[in-house]
Amino acid sequence: MKKIKYILLGLVGLFCFLLIWGLIEPYIIDIEEEVAVIPNLPAAWQGKRIGLISDFQYGMWLDNTPTVRRSVAKLIEERPSVVLISGDFIYHAFKGADPEIANVVDLVRPLPEANIPTYAVLGNHDYGMISLDTPPKENLAARLKAALEDVGIEVLENQAVELPQPGNSGDNLSDGNTNSFYLVGIGSHLANKDEPKDAIAQVPSTNPRIVMMHNPKSFPALPANTAPVAVAGHTHGGQIRLPSTPEWSWLALAKNWEHIDGWSHGYGASGNKLYVNRGIGFSDLPIRLNCSPEVTLFTLQSQSLEVGE
């Protein structure tokens, strides 16, 4: 009986430790340094960096606002040439959407104020969708988009835009020539707004590009060899998982997601490569376990360079 008692006490202690750590870990930012190899990358972009953050889920109970604010501050400190935000700014905003929109926009406003070109796509929560059965709230998404663009963050929906040359405010572009570097932003998958083929078709076939989406499920629709680097969020990296096992995590098992964290292998068409950011906020529970909030910094390299050079 004593042995069983000690085992039960040990299990209770382990559960309490994991619960406490799960409440602490959301405030520990993981800075992931990655290399993004992009064919035909212009010399002006060689070695430059692009930052990525995602999934604030602002408005959820015990939302992770301090970590959003610190992540933005970290990006300003690092000063990448571009910052990408891959959706789910708000949680659901069923009531009082305007204050939630205003507050989350204030969190990211420092990026354009620091003269860092910043681009975003919207996620399912930005349409008020918490399940597949929830109809998208077009007005909510439109108000969020307008508020972001009012502070200088360009929101893309199935659009390709030429990125400003590094070190410029956004007016100095490459006149659409072969040195033009494009960003392709894809609309929300669950809101039935994603048109990956139409979006990527706006980029000349020989021009370098990076593709941003919210949901990784938009990725397989991209034609082969059109997205050498694509980025997404949505999955929260599984949120609660065993160490080094993202595919065996709470959200991965609950949602049946094909890929939820880091670089994908064998997902999507040949020649395309996807990176999934773990995001900052939460789904359902304000806990992260073995899944710290992520700020990703990609160093750009041309195809002719080896990773690590």
C-alpha cells in the first residue's frame, strides 16, 4: 500500500509541476534562427533577414498579451528587413470587437512606426470562426484589416506585392524587373478565402518569392516549384506536447493536422517548402507545454549557397 501511495503522490506532484510550468512557459520566447534558400534571390537581399510571428489570439481569457508585446520589441531590436504576421490577431471578438481590434493593433503598431515594412494575412479567428460550422464574419475581418492598414501594416488576401529594397521605407522598388522580390499573401483557408494558385500566378515565373498563409492546409494547392519558401501559423505547434514530438501533441491529434511545427518534409508539391511558426497565443487553454511561443528570423540565401555558409 505504501508503494502505491508514493506512486500516486509522485503522479500528483508531476501533474502539479507540469501545470505550473505550462502556465509559465507561454512567457518564454523562443527565437528560432533559420536559413531560407530562395532561388534567384537578388544580391540586395542576400544575407538579409525576415521576421515571422503569428497567432496572438488576443481576447482569449488570460491571453498572452505580454509575450506579444515583448515579441514585437524583440523584432524591433533585431531590425529584420521585413516582418510577416501570419494571422489570428484576435480570438473571436463576439462582443466588443472594436476595443479588441484597437488593442491588438496597438500591440503591433510599433513595427511600422520603427520603419520596418510589415505585412499580414488574416486567420480564421479574425473572421470570428472558432469551428468549421461557424460562418465567417466578413465585417469583423474588414474592420480588422482597415485598422491594421491605418497604422501601416499591409494585409494581403491572395495578392502578390513587390517587397521594398532592404534599407528603404517602401517607395524604392525594382520596377517589376527580374530583381524584384515578391511576397505572396494567401487568404484564410477556413473562411474559404484562399486562392493559392491565383495568388502565386501574379508573380513572374523567374522572380524570387516568399509565400505567407495562415493555415498550412493552403500549402498543398500551390503548384510544384512555385513556393521555395512558404510560411504559416495556425497550429500553435500543438500547444501541449511531449518533448520533440510535435506530431504527437494535443492540437495535432485533436485537429488531425499534417504538419504543425518547423520545416515540413514531404508535405505539398515537389520543390515547395513550408515553415510553420508555433505562434504566441492559445486555443481553449492558456497553457503551453514543451511548445514555447516563437519568433522566427529567416536569413535569406540564394540557391547557389549551401545552408550554413
